Amino acid sequence: MTQVFKFGGASVRDAEAIRHLGHLLARFPERPLVVVVSAMGKTTNALEALLAAARSNAPADYRDRLEALRRDHLATVEALFGERAEPVARRVEALINELDRRHRAHAERERPFHYDQTVCFGELLSTTIVAAWLEDTGLASEWCDARELIVTDGDHQAASVDWAATAERVRSLDLADGRLRVTQGFIGATPEGNSTTLGREGSDYSAAILAHCLGAEAVTIWKDVPGLFNADPRRVDNAVQLETISYHEAIALAWHGATVIHPKTLAPLQQRAIPLTVRSFQDLEAPGSTIGEDARHDGEVPALMLCEEQTLLEIRPRDFAFMDEACQHDILGRLVAAGLHAGLIDAGATRLSLCLDSHPARLEPLVASLADDYAVTRRDGLTLVNVRHGDDALLRALGEGRDCLAERRNTDTAQRLFPASQCPATWHLPD
Ligand code: ASP
Ligand code: MG
């Protein structure tokens, strides 16, 4: 049964990382295996800066950035292949020249289109080097162009997948020859063949799309962390790793602020009951965390998600009317129009409380618009603490010594809003 592996930018950052990737893949001889790879390190950011230089009419800056990309990728090729670098270096040079040519050809087009024709080269470069390296180490591999597999609409920079067309293209892949396939994350193409991208950090999603269309047995996302945790280990000193959680639980954790796996990535997997494992590419013995159908371990330990830099809005009708469905509909409609997400929504008889990210550019116009029609009070500098599967004792302990400015609780989730000034730099989950 087919496996799909995904490697992010950190796992192909430099020659040493790519060598390590080769060792890792050598331990997985089963085929078919499709390997989805991001751009090397921070290449996507570098390509965005290159595009910005070009579009702001800074040709010298553009040239410097293009040459830096060429130099960095060629240095990796040199470090990997040494005397055998020539043919791979030629392919890298050709891609950089093609990037330069495409970018010029589309310089007059609108930015999103231009972006996709330029930024897709990060993944084209990384996979060219990785596929050649794997082949060099004796792992029979073939480079595949994801733009011939993932068919999208023309919504550049945030393209939507045409599932029927993609499934047909993917089905025509013959994976039975025992060679592993190396392809790009993040990119696809329109039916006319224009490159598209699926949104930043879109490579996980690419792996899920391919797995869905291949009817894969499993997806593994190799990361620089050992797996998924019940809290951010950088912020909570007793965070523990989650071994198995359900798709449903993973989506709930993401909704409440965990930077787990994006729900967009989970949906195509959940539809086909394909499990997704997050594993450490540094510690190959560690089992990682699996998201799948099995919900038996959901809630075995409480989970804590912190949302910082929050603003609380308390909104009341001016004429001492009820905060009825019509008012709520109006207010939430304005929220949607402003592109804001409320981490906590709580309605009372004459009040609607919303806890929002303190994103000034979006928040200020919303507050101004609400203040035209409602009495609005506002408080900034807050931290929203979301707890899944916490009991009364845990919630009491978390609130101790802190003013709770808003709260909400249902069967499995509790939310508490505190002044950030009363919150510690490092949290501890009470036992
Ligand atoms: N290279 C792209 C990015 O940095 C896609 C990804 O890595 O997931 O956003
Ligand atoms: Mg990445």
C-alpha cells in the first residue's frame, strides 16, 4: 500500500539535512512511496523578497537576491556531490535561469499570478536536488512535477483543488516500478498549465491531496518536533506528547489555537480514513503522534491552548433592547466582513462578548463600525486560555489569583479570559 511522506523546509535546509533525509529514507524500503518536499529552509521567504524587489522596481536588489538563491542552491549541490556535481548544478542553473525568464515574462501581470510563477521555483529547486541525491545514494527515485498532478483553479496564491481532475492525473501515475517518487509540496497548476500555489505552509496539504487521490495507507509528516503535544512545550513546562488522537479532536485543538495540523490538511485524509503521523526526523526511534479514526485516547490528558494579544469587546444595543438573534446576526456579519475570528463568543440578554485577536488593521475598522450602532466597551492586553477535557479542579487552579473577564464552558471545552499582566511567562498544567 502506498505511503506518502512529507518533509518541510527545515529537513532539506542544507547538504547535511539532505544527507540525513537520504539515511532516513533508506530505512523505509517499502514501495510505493511518494515523498513531498518543501522549499529549502527559508527559500520561500527569499523568493517573496525577490518578487517584492522586482515589483518595486529595484533591479539591483532583484539581481542580488537572484544570485544569492543561485549561490545557496549551488553550494548545497557542491557540498553534496563534490566531483559529481556538474550535471545537477546544470539543472539548478537551468531552473534559476528559467525563474528569471518567467519572472520577467510575467512582470506586468497582477501580483498573485506573478507570485505563483516565481515562488513555485523554491520547491522545483529543492526537489531537483533531493531526487538527484537519493538516486546518487542508490535509492531508485524519480522526480515528478506536482504541476502535472495537482490541478487547481486560477485563484493564485490560494488556489482550490479540482479534485476530479487531480484524481484522474494521480491515477495515471504508475508507481509499481519500485522507484520512489519525489514531488513538490505547495504547488499545482491550472488546466492551462499556469503554476499556482496553495497558500503558505501548503506542503502538508499537498501530501494530503496526493494521499487522498492515491488511496494511500498513511501519511507521515517529518518535523523538527517529536509529535503533537497537549500544550505548546515552549510555553507550558509539563506539556506531554499525544500518541493518538482522532481527526475530530485534532480539529478541535486547532480551532482553539493549537498549531497542530491545519484542518484543510485533515479533511481529505479523514474522508478516506487515512491516518497522519507527525514524527521527528531527528529521532527516528520515536514513534510520533498519529491523527486518525481512533478516538479512544481523546481527552486522556487535558489540553491547554493559549491565545495571546486578545481584545474583549462587550457590545450592547443602545436602546436597552435584547441582544437577540437579529442583533447577533448583524454583529457576526460585520465580523465576517472584517475577516476576524472570535476565539470566544458569549451572548447575554443585553450583551454580546467577543474575544478577538488584537489585529489593529482589522480590529479598528470593526470597532468603529460597531460603535456607530451599539454601545461598545473594549479591553486590550488579554490572554485567552482554552482548556479541553479539564475538570473543575484544574480550571479552579488555572484561574487562581487571576481576574476572569469572560468565560464559557461546554461538555469538553472551557475558556477563560485573563489580563495578560496576570499570566505567567511559563505555564504549568495543574495535576
Ligand atoms: N515552502 C512553502 C512555505 O514556506 C510551503 C511549505 O513549506 O509548506 O510556505
Ligand atoms: Mg514550511
